[in-house]
Amino acid sequence: MKKILVVGIFLSEKNKHLIYRTAADQLAELLDKNGYATIKVSEHLGKIKRFIDTLFTIISKIFQYNIAIVPLYGGTASLLWADSASFLLKLLNKKVILIIHGGSIPQRMKINPGNYLRVIRRCDVVACPSNFIIQSLKKYNVDAVLIENVLNLKEYHFHSKEKFKPTLFWMRTFENAYNPLMAVRVLHHLKKKYPDAKMIMAGRDQGLLQQTIDLAKTLNVFDSITFPGYVDIEMKNKIAEEFDIHICTNKIDNAPVSMIEMMSLGLAIVTTNAGGIPFLVENKVNGLLVNIDDDKAMAEQIEFIIENENTGRQLVSSGLLFSKKFDEEPVMQKWKEVFNQLAK
């Protein structure tokens, strides 16, 4: 069969230290491993360059592919990207699979559903990495298939925890949607009872790093926080040897891959209940949930895990089992079913 065009943001030698590996990059690797040759676009991080590169590739490679996979996130620029790419692809008589990632999309569709429905209904298949978006789309009579974001779990080493220390691992970009300031306040609460509490805050700066550092200094916890920037899989495995609890302070999200990474590494999960996170983390089953921006409640849940190691181990065990759904074999099987459907 012809190649499959995968639209997204892809790692390269120039950008690999600036971004975490994306769902599109991991999906393309999965397809290549299983005999589906891919065309990948784009490696540009700048929105305008990426937009132009995408449209140029769609046209210049027109005879090399029949199926295209296009992502849709919540922002205006992403909507324009997906809208333009899917319109051009259908104009060229290509089959289009739309993957809806954006955790803010259900709220945005309440305000202006037409812009999103125009893109969604144009595509041949709509896929979502969690049931959160699928349930929202049903209100608009849109059927979508659940295909989880893929992880090569062989790259993640499970670290069994007998006891849980007040060692926290936070990992997202420093921007408002991921609320890094809440993480600093959580550590501040914990240090009142656990003076040796510490935290790693990993990720690239999107405008809030300096404010996070300033708050840490104001609350006298700066010396207990490490800011390593981007961390790769090897570094994540090393961090998981020493750090026991993953905290997620997101205000908006859909199906964060980082959550599954932490489950596979053996960290206990304490997270906000933002967006689609409750579709991944079942409270008191494979993690603990708190309300958005409730740093006091998050600190209390972390303390509960530290003081109740049996419960902590049960959460970790359930998290590891849940993460298996995102491994390469079960996810690839779902993609094969979609490709077979389009072939018919």
C-alpha cells in the first residue's frame, strides 16, 4: 500500500532539546515498525513555517499517500492548521483520519461549535485518545473511535516502592494551563511536616518559569526544587529511582501521556480532575484526584500516600496495569482496524 501521511510536530536534531516527544512522532514510529511507511510533517516549531510546510508536503507528495492522519488541538492556530490541511486533503480525494487531542475543545465547542464541526464532519474517521472527548462529541451526533496515545513501554522501567517519600516529580511546560505555581504551593505545604521534601520540575519555559522561581523563593522552597529543563526517557527512568510521587496540577487537559509514563515508571499519581484526566485516573483506584488549583488538598493526598504505604502500593499497581492499554501492540491493533475500514 502507499505511505500514510502523518501531520504533527516531529522531533529532529534541531528541536529535540526544546520539546517533549509528541503523540504524532510516537504514532509515526509505531506505524513504521509495523510495515506502514509514513510521510511526516513537520519538524518546524514556528506556527507559520509549520503551516506552510504542511500544505506544501500535502501537495508535493500527492502521489505517495492515500491516507492522512491530522491532529486537532484546542487553540485557534491548531484549528486553522487542521481545517486547512483537512480541506486540502479532501480536495485531493484523500482519506482523512482526524485525531482530537485538545482538552479545551469541549468547552470551546459550547461557545462556537460550527468551526470545529466543519473540520470534524469533513473527515472520514474521527479518533480520540480518551473517552472524555468522545462523550462530548456525542452531543453533536458525532461518532468517534477510541485509540489511545501509544507508548513503547519497554523503554520505561518500573520501580517498585515499599515506602513513599515526600519526593515529587512535576513535568509539563511552564505555562498557565499546567499551573506550575500550584506545584510550588503544594511543596510549601508539605515542608511544614516533611522538612526534607523536595521536587523536580521538568519542562521547557512558555512564560511562567521565572514567576515559578520567584514564588519558590518567596515561600522559601527554592533550594528544594530542581529545574532540569527538558528530560528524556533515560532521565525519567533515573528520576523514578529516587522520586516517588507524580503531581499533575493541570487546569486543562485531555489524555496526558505524561500520566501514563508515570504509571509505567511506578510513581504514585496525585492529580487535579481537569478535563479528561478523570477518564484516565479513577480516584482511589490508580491515583488520587483533587479539584483544580486546590494545593492544600493535593498536599493532604500526598501526605495520605506517605502515611499509608499499602494504599500507595495498590494505587501504583493499578496504575501499572492501566498503562498496559497504551502499549504498542493493543494500540496498533486499533489502527489496523481503522485502516482496514478505510480500505473497504
